[in-house]
Amino acid sequence: MTLNLAIKLFVFLMLFEQAYTELELIDRHILVLKFVVERGPIGILKLSEETGMQAHKVRYSLRILEQNGLIKPSQQGAIAGDNVAPFLQCVEERYESIRKLVGAIETTEKSIQKN
């Protein structure tokens, strides 16, 4: 394998890594949302302790969730926002689309291996 080909393969594989990283971020946001909905009002330090996440990661997730109306700040800590129910209804459709897309990618990739 030439160096040029190795670099191209590495760059292509990085696309998978980027997708995986984004899914991990979504997983973190959803976990923080779960704790806020179930245990709110809850502050950053308690969320960090309960989830095992670093406080700066919790803070970032809270900011993203607040920007999307999924949580609201209060003097006692974060509480569930008005958009939680609609979010939970439509997110299941997105999960299904992602499952189908990953399945299609996997099927195509396996058909290449057979040739």
C-alpha cells in the first residue's frame, strides 16, 4: 500500500470516527436530560457526580439542552423544559432513520466484500 493510499483510507475512516463521536455526544446530552427530567431541579456538580461526567461536559450538555428548550435554569438547578415531550415523540423516528441508514451502509459494504 502506498503512502498516498494509506492517507486516503485514513481520511475516509475518520468519517466513521466523526459519526461515532457525534453519536457519543448525543448519548451524553440524552443522559443529562434523563437526570434533569427524573431528578430536577439539579445542579452541575450533582449531575457531574451522578453521571460520572466531568463538570465542563455537563455544563456544555446543559447549554445545548437549554438552547433547544429541553431544560430550563432555575435557582435550584436545571429543570425539564417545555419541549421534552415533543422531543421524545420525534426522536424515535430519527433513531429508526439512523438504524435504516446504518443497515443500508452495512449491506452495501458487505456486498462489496463478496466481489
